[in-house]
Amino acid sequence: MAKSELLLAVNQIAAERNLPREVVLEVLKGAMATVFRRMTDVGSTQAVDVEIDLENGQVRIFLQKTVVETVEDPRREISLEEARRIRPDVRVGETIRVDVTPANFAQRIAAQNVRQIILQRIREAEREFLYRYFSEQEGEIVHGVVQAVTPQGATVLLAQGRAEAILPRNQMVPGERLQPHQRIRAYLAEVRQTPRGPQLILSRTHKNLIRRLLETEVPEIYNGLVEIKAIAREPGQRTKVAVAATQPNIDAVGACIGQRGMRIQSLVHELGGEKIDVIEWHPDPAIFIAKALSPARVLTVHLFEEKRSERTAQVVVPDDQLSLAIGREGLNARLAARLTGWRIDIHSLTEALEQWLPRVEDAELRERMGEAARLIPAMQEALARHKSQPGLPWSADELRDARTFLEAAYQAYMARREAERARRKAQKAARVEAPEIPVEKPEPVLSEAEPAEGATRRVALPEPVAAAEPAPSLSEAVQEPVAPEDVEVESSLGGEAPQEAPAPVEAPLPEPTLEPVEVPLPIPEPEPVGIGETEDEGDEDEEEEELRRRKKAGKGKERRRVRYEVDYEDETWLRRMRGGRVRDWLEE
């Protein structure tokens, strides 16, 4: 093949398919290797190297062969003598490249229909190249031309018609009507690899479309001087964007809006008239929520944060701003909640006063409010006046006093709530982590002192001792010891109390043997420990033994017991689940 013909063919294919010339050369080498295998009996596992010289258009085929003393397989082996003609320093066992280009290879290529093979390889290379290219573009904005519009969506041509993308109906802006041959910008949401080439999914409702458009229109965002903190979007209706400056003396909101709103107007035009609100981000959640509800004016924002998933903000606005804060069908409040990540409850000033005035009747709350408590009578009068005259606007002084009163009431209420929580938490920790007080049993000691009431003491009692041959006159006096219980019984039966016996005869008595007797001891105050806990531990041991026995016999399974507490304001609700049954009760 002549030099000019080969170069022209390679350059033409690269230009038509918009592929690099190196990719076309690799495809051409692969196609010629396939034709060579068809022409010869070379196996598919043996490596075939193809070299194409673009200077003179010459094609050469090389095989990798092993140098041996005696050739058994000519396709894979070469003798040492022939190998040293190619490379004099070769040794037995090494691998050498052998030129096996057939004679008249160029003419024989045409007979093997190499054109179809080359075109097929080029199509495969083009698909792979497009997949890699658009995979890098995933998450970015792409430009395209609408080719067709169907009830299921639209087909968009990308990259000068080299690839087709799908814009599903659910990813189109509601109310937007696309026309064939219309140029649009869309967000490349997903790239899928299929046997027929890459499948591209576009979106015009994704919130990151706003981010990429702002990066395109606002140089400060692209350069990192202004950062986009959060985006909340209702496609086709309204979008709220929170921005913050990364360096001082930079107006983040003004940079996004542009001179006379030119920058933001281009985005509105691109999105078909969708309204865009640019809000300055603030680290304080209360201030950020108040700004997110713009254009409504906010009086106060009260935050109630139980857990991360239960963060609620109670917002108070003037009566005439309530509908503006909520928005049409709750749009403004919904977008503000998405933007800030808080659940927002919006109340008018009248509703807020009706809620807080009964609470501050508590003396403790009034004391915590301090000087703001003097505003309570004025707030009560203003509330009564506005309830009797619906539609009466609140004056500036009334709004200022109402803001002061609501803030003080909220701070006092939260302070009391935190104190109550701390107290209950301390009590719970004391109940759970209270150390057991060990009760030491004293050594058995003979004592004539009476034990305290309800006490437990080991008292040593002497065993009955018989006198050694007492005199007959003293036989009645020396008797066996009688138990105290017997004495009490005889007394209760009406018998005469036993008289004091005369002194026994002095005789050597054996040393008495002490026998311990358990008597209850006093339990230290204030927390009971000892007997009750021992019984509980015994019950737990018996229960564990029963569970082990049931598991071993296979007669039952251990049921899960779940107990959790939900702390809500001043009440503690306990719920316990046993065997699928739920029991709720209030713990005082």
C-alpha cells in the first residue's frame, strides 16, 4: 500500500469518527492480525505483533517463538541456528520475534474482506471512546439539540450528533415544551454501558443543574470565592440557593445576582421562568431559618432540638405575613425546610401569644424571665384588642415588645427544661450506678445487750449443761434451760410466771460451745440494699437457668425485650414491648 493511500485512509477515518489517529492505528493493527490468523494456522493464544510504517506504508507481521535445539512445533518454536541469523547472541530457551509476513500480503488482505473487520473494530473503538468520554462528564452540564419529542420524553443529540441521550418525561421541567432542533442545556445524570453503546440519561429537574449553571454564570463561584452551601428546588416553580463568601469583603448574594440582576436573569430564562431566591448562609440556625423564609419578615425563631432527626423550629411572624411565609400550597415553607434541614412550624403573632401567655403564669417562669415579665400585662391587653378587632395591624412598638416577651419566655422555658432534664438524669444515674453497700457480719460475741429493732446479729447461746450430781434439795432449782418461745407460750396460756430460781451450786462447768444464730441487722439509709437485691439476683439466676434449659431442650426461644424512653417536655413516656404486645404507661 502506498504511503499516501495509507495516511489518507487513517486520517479520513479519524476525522469522520472524531477519533484520535492512534486509536485508528490500533484498530487497523488488530484487524490485520485477525486476517493473518485466518490466512495461516496460527492459534488464537499465540501473540501476533503487527507493525505499520506510515512513512512507506509497509506492513510487517511478527510471531513470538521459543529457541530450541530440535524443532517439534514450527508454529511456536525455532531452531538455534535460524534464531542466531536474526540475533547472534540468542540462547536456547529464550523467546525471539520472527518476521513471518506472507508474500503479497497487501493483495491477499483485499481478498479476506478486511474492510468489514476494520469497520467493525472502529465501531467498537468508537463506542468505548464515547463511554469513557461521557463517564468523565457525568455530573456536568452538556449541550445538545432536541431530535424528537415523545410522550415518554425527548431524544437529544450530543457531541455534534455522535451520541444520543434520553431525557425522560419525569426529568423534564413541568410545563416546559421542547421543540425539535431546539438547543438546550441539561444535567448528565447517569451513563450506562450497553452492547449498543453508552446510554446517556439527562435531567433538567436535578438540583445540581442549578449549581452547574451558577458556576457557569458566576465567576466568583467557579474560582471558589463564593461557596454554594445548600440548594432546595421545586422544578418549574421556585428554587432557593444558600451561598457564603469564603473571603472577607465579598458580597456573595450580590455576586450571584449580578449588576441589575443580569446573571440571575440568564438562569431564569434558561429554566423557563423558574424563580430563583439567593440567600446568604449563616452558621446560626435561627438566623439562617429566618433568612430562608424570605420574602416574609420573621419576628422570632425558637429551636427545639431533641435529636438530629427531630429538630423543630417554631417561627413567629406578624399576622399579615403568615400567608407570605407559608407560600402557595406551602411552597415557601417547604423549600425553607429543605434548605435548612429543620422542620419548620410557622405561627402568627396572635397564635404565639395565645400559646405562651398561659405558660408564663407559672411563678418560676416569671422569675426566670426577669425584667421582661413586666410586659405580660401589656401583651395580654394587646392580644385581647387584636382578637376583638380582626385585621387590626400590629404597631412597631407592639411588635418590638412582643419580640422581647417571646424571646424571654422561650429562654426561661428552655432553662427550666434543661434544669429538669439534668435533675432527672442525675436521679437516673444515681439509681443505676449506685454502688452496693456490703453488710459485714460481726464475729460471734456473747453480749447481754438487746439487739436493736429489726437488726440481724449472730448471738452465741450456750448449750444445755447438766450439773454434776447436784444435792437433792437443789434438784428442782437446777433444771434444763427453757427456750424463750416456751416461756412466752406458757405465759400466754395464763400460767404463773416462773419464779427466780435460787443460785446454783458452785461447780466446775465445762466451757460452753458457741453456736451462731442469724438475726436481722439494720439496713443503712437512705437507699435499701441487701435482702431485696439478693432476691433479685437469685431470681435472675433462676431465669437464666430456665432460659438455658429451654434453649437446650429446644422448647422455646428467648423473646426480645425492648425498653426505651421518649423524653417530651416535662413528661417521660415509657413503652415496653414483650412478645409482640405494646404497653404504654406514664411514669410519674
